[in-house]
Amino acid sequence: MSVSPLYSRHRSGIYRRRLRIVTGPGWARADLEDDPHRYGVEIRHDGERVTAIEGITIRTPWTLCVPAAHQLKRLVGMKLTPDATAIFRHTPAGEQCTHMFDTAGLAIAHAARGTARRQYDIEAPWWKLEGPRELRLSRDGRELLHWTVEGQNILAPEPYAGRSWQKMLPWARETFSDADELEAIVVLRRAVMISGSRTVTLDPLENAAQTGHVNGSCFVFRSGIAEHALRMPNSTRDFTDTPDALLADLG
């Protein structure tokens, strides 16, 4: 029997997400942490293509998020590219863990660019049912994007005003030729999407199928898998008042 998610006790507060990417000769590692997730991805490369990849599952919402890390092997052989979204053209995203897949894309892109270190910090106030909210993305400690959003619509600033953050990627690819600019938009857009996780609490659910979202959007949310992906209780964190705790295990 399908059970709808319960509204969370988190009626206020801030969704935070941190991404850190570091690279060296022949390797790159990207790490992600937010309320529901703590993942890492490490790649090896020969200067032209990915030669090995490993997904690291430290904190997951569902038990079967862990074996989803093995799906990243499909990226072995992929050509290095500064475009973090190129992974979506290499292998189907619906067969991957969304968040490890995104993180892998960042690792590959920064290996291609030779970026020594990069960090993104995103803050999104609790997803209001009505009214605007302010969304911010900082890159390496400096605020880069600040969107005023109501629902799916970006109200300000230009040139984003009037766009739907959910449907804006084709426009963004045509408008921003710089890989760094486009990447920041992609990172913030994903965080806006996942910030809605603060509106529900998953612990009362037995498995992922009971969310009612078995739509093939990722490895776990596929029919035949979601029913066996058990909830990892007490795995959700709240970083509203402790942003420095994000990725603290990396030192």
C-alpha cells in the first residue's frame, strides 16, 4: 500500500549543500553533503579519459543507494570534458544515483580543467508554500548567484528573471558559454530542487516505494527496486545553524 510522505517537523530553517572538488595528477575527487546525503566520488584518468571511478556512500536515505555506486562504472572510458553535464549524454541518468552522478560530473569536469580546488556552498530557506524566498550560491567563499524565487519561477535578478529554474537548462546552455558560469547555475538549480526535502520526513516510511515517487528518475526510484530500498532511519541532518559541519570529515 502506498503511503504519502508526512510533513516534516522542519517548518523553518535553511537547506544547505556543500560541494568540494580537488584534483591532482591523474585523479580528481568530488564530495557532497546536505541534509539527506553524504557522498564522494573519486576518478582516475590518463589525461584524456576516465580510467577508473569509485562512489563513496557515507550517509544515504535508502539502503539501495549503496549499490547504486557501482553504476558509476559506466563512466569509465568517458572523455574528459569541462562540461559537468556531459555525463548525461554518456549514460542514462535514470540508472544512476542522481547525487553521486552529479558529483561524478563535477570530478570529471574539474579534472579536465585542472582545477586544484573548488567549493560550492548553497543556502535555500525552507521551501515556502507561498511567497518568495532567497537562494544563494557561493563559490570558494564568494557569493556568485542570488536568486529570488517563488515556486518554480525566478523573479530576480536579470538575466534569470522570468525563467523557470526547473526548465531553464536549454536556455542557460545557449546563453552562457563559460563552463564556470554554466556549472554554477546547474549546481544551484539542483540544490533548489532537493531543498524541498525539508518539507517531508521519511523515517515513518518502510521503503522508497512508499514515497509515491516510483518514476524511474534514479536508480532507487525504479519499479522493482524502490520496494526493496529500505529507509535508513535518522539519516537526515539539519545544518541550518552549523554550516561549517558540512564535509567536516574531510578536515
